[in-house]
Amino acid sequence: MSTPLARIVKEAFEVQSGKFIESVEHVTSILEKEDGNLGNLHLKGKLVEVKPVGNALVVGDLHGDLESLIEILERSNILARMDKSSDSILIFLGDYGDRGGYSAETYYTVLKLKALHPEQVVLMRGNHEGPGDLMPSPHDLPMQFQARFGEKWAEAYAKTRGLFEHLYNALLVDKRYLMVHGGLPRDLNTIEDLAYLQASHHKRSTLEEILWNDPDEAVVETSASPRGAGRLFGRNATDRILAKLDVKILIRGHEPCEDGFRINHGGKVLTLFSRKGPPYFNAHGAYLDLPLAARFENAKQLLPYIHKF
């Protein structure tokens, strides 16, 4: 394990409630102040626009699987790459905690990476970082925090939930990719729709769909989701919305994949799932090491850049 990463992981396992809360507050403050141009990023509300230069390492759901996160960071050598070049960025698609046994440690590691490289790390919002009135089930983060932080668990949990409100809803690479956690909402018409979703009930439902939607091959447009939140969206919806946004491929997380990734809708949708093992029991996790300047028409062309582990 590289020395900087080894230090971060050691801290993650040793961190007490006070230091953890301090880390959450620090990154919350960073996110609150982010606006306009930041390195190769342009920030507009809760939308990140990325210049098509350099490389992006894209990580899907982690769900408290710190071991997989360490493996991804080591295999990709991303910390050294970010130190060497400002054109290297690291994108997390959300769902950092719940389900796995090391949620607090995973959050701490991800927050430390953001604090060390604020202009190169993008933290997106997953459905497990959603609004308080749209909680996932099971949501075991409170129980994990109680076991991890003792009497100060409630403050650590409240601060972490406050952080969620500052995570990003979507990321756009011009004429190339749209990245969200879940999927495409029915009423998405413009780039502006992605940036400002908290203002009204109508926009709140759009946020729900971005965090919770799933692609489905049997659906033409959209239909109710068995998750009880969000919707299933079909090939027609994908083609229509991506055309409106003038992008070619949707990159998202949210769904377990046996091989760590899956391609849907004729190559228009790529799903990444970056953790392994129970309760999902998938054989592999995967991440994407993406050359941002290249133009691809179909997610199948991304196969050389998808790394299974």
C-alpha cells in the first residue's frame, strides 16, 4: 500500500468521534464554498461540468466496503496521478455507507481524499445520501455509528447527514457523458434541470428519480419501480433524454452487478458497482479509468477502460 494511502487508512481505523466530526465539517465547508471554476471543473448549483481533458477515475457504490476502495486506489495509482497532474480527477458516484461493515471508515477515507485534493475529487450523491424524507431501507448507518463512536454517535451522524445536502446531483462531460447515481428522470429537459433540484416539490421528484431510477430492457418509456422509490426507465427514455442533453452515454451506479458493471439500452447506459461480497455476493467489483478527451458513441467502446477486481 502506498504511504499516503496507508496513513489515511490507519487514521480511518483509529479515528475517534471528535476527529471524524471535524473531518465532516471541514469537507462540508469546502463543498459549501465551491462555485464557478475550480481546476478543470465548473460548478453550477449541484451540477459539475468537467472539461474533456485528462483522465477520470470513476468509482461506483462502495457501501462500507473499505477493502474494495483500497484496492481501487492502489490498482489505479490515482493518488500519485493526481499529485503529478491536475488533469487527473476522481469521481465517486455515491452510496459510500450502509450495508458493509466499515461505513464510517469509508466515509472518512473519501472525505480525506476530498480534503487533500479539493479540485480533483468529486463527491456525488447516492440514494443512501438522499433527503431525510426519502430514506433507503435498510439504513444501518445509525447503528454502525453507535457501535463506532459511542455516546457521540448522534452528533457524528447528524453532521454526516448535513454533508449529504452538499453533494452533487450530476456530472457532465461536454458532448460525451452524463453521470448520476441512479438514472434519468422523466422530466429532464435541460442542463439547468440537473443543477437546481431542491427548490420545489416538482424538482424534488426529479431528484428522487436521479437518485433512485434504474434502466430496464423490458420498459419502453418509464414504469413504477419495485424499489418503492424512483422509476424504471426504458430505451426510448434514454435515447430521448441523452439527445436533449447532447451526450452519448449515461454512467451510473446504484445496482449490483455480478461482474461489477453492466451495459444497457444498446450501449447507452453503463452501470458501475465498485464493492463486492455480502449482502450482494457479486463476484467482482469494477471501476472506470476514463480518458476524458476521447469521444465514444457506445459504452461497449469503454470496455478496455473498465477494470474488474
